[in-house]
Amino acid sequence: MVKKIARTTLFATIFATILSAGTVSALQLRKDTSVAGFCPGSCSATIHCSNSTCFCRIISGTSGFCVKP
């Protein structure tokens, strides 16, 4: 009985954690990018940022994200 309650509580905690992390990510994606210093879109060594005021910051290999100077 105790084992079943513990397992149910564990799964509920994991589910709540994943749900809240998804909510935080969705809110961050909706945030005005001009305030955060980021530009929309991604870039690579061969594909430049769509906004001319942004530059590409390579994070791993050849892919990266656009940022404002």
C-alpha cells in the first residue's frame, strides 16, 4: 500500500515538473525578443541571421542563434 502511494506521488511529481518546465519554456518563447537581446531565428556558419542588426553566435559545431550586439 505504501509502495503504491509512493510510486503515485513520484509520477505525479515528475508530471508536474515536466508540465511546469514546458510552461516556462512557452512563456520565454513569447517574450519580446528585443528586450532580452536576442533576435528571432537561428543561424549557422553558412546561413546568416534574417535581421541585419543581429549576428550569429555559434554554440556547437556550425549551428547557433542570432543575438543583438
